[in-house]
Amino acid sequence: MLDATAFQYAIENTQVIHAPERRIETFGSTSFRFYLVTELMDSVNQVRVRDGRLHAERPQIIAPGNFQRMLLEGFGERAEQFMDWLRVNAGHMAVLKYGFQFRKTDVSESVVHSPIEEVIDRLRDVVDHSEDPLSAIIQGVDEGWEVSLLKFASDLIQESSGGNMGDFRRRGLI
């Protein structure tokens, strides 16, 4: 298990080298292919490449009433006061819920004996020639590679949410 410092280090040292060309689909599930590149600690020119898939379920609209019930679980009276305020002041607010499934069975690993820059350049060529608009190259931290992947997923949600909300509005769902 990562301590707080290692966790923060993994978040701060995650970089998307090649972002997917498309966002999370509004009305269906989306499967992103990722290449997660990490340098092995204490080893010169040894790079681990993880190749796998990150599956995003379609976003769901959470209406204010349901959102309030989700937020209040385990909270006290002050939280209920806030929800009362929210009910009065945010009648048209909607929240999108995104669900991700990460299947480790979809991940393969290999260690490459080359400088990380060369490995990333080769992966760029692979992604460019694959013509897959849902491919990504992520540079992260080996020990915290799952944190790097979740940081990438979080960024995908942020980048997709505006378009997803627009799609829901155009269909009159919110």
C-alpha cells in the first residue's frame, strides 16, 4: 500500500503523453486502450510498459434528490441543513455519475531495455499507425502505476463532462 507521500508523488508525476481523440460516450460505454510507461527504480534504461484497457460505463444523471441521499449517508444534522439549502437553491442542478471498470486481466506488462524517451517515441508510432481514437500513452510511476491510471481516468471524466452534459441537455434529459 502506498503511503501519502508516494501517492502524491504518483499523482504529480503522471503525464498524458498522447490523449485519446474522443471523450467518454454519453449514451454508451467506452473502452480506452492505454499504454502506461514507467521507469524501473534503481535500474538504468529499464522501462515497464503496461498495455491494457480502461472501460468507462455510460454516465448517469443523478437528480438532486438522489444526490442528496448519496451525500447524507453517514453525515449529521448540519449536512441535512446544507441539503435543505441545496434543495431550495439548486433546483435545476444535476450531477453526472461516471463508472469505471478496470480489469487487470486486460493488462500485459513488458520490460524494455531502452531510454524512456525512445520507448515513448516507439509507442507514439504504434498509436499513430493504429488509427484508434481511443488510445492513450501515459507516463507514470512504477510503484504507483494504478494511481497514475486513475489520475488519467479522472482527467477523462473532467474533459468529457461538459460535452456529456450538453448531450443530455440537447435531448431534454436535464
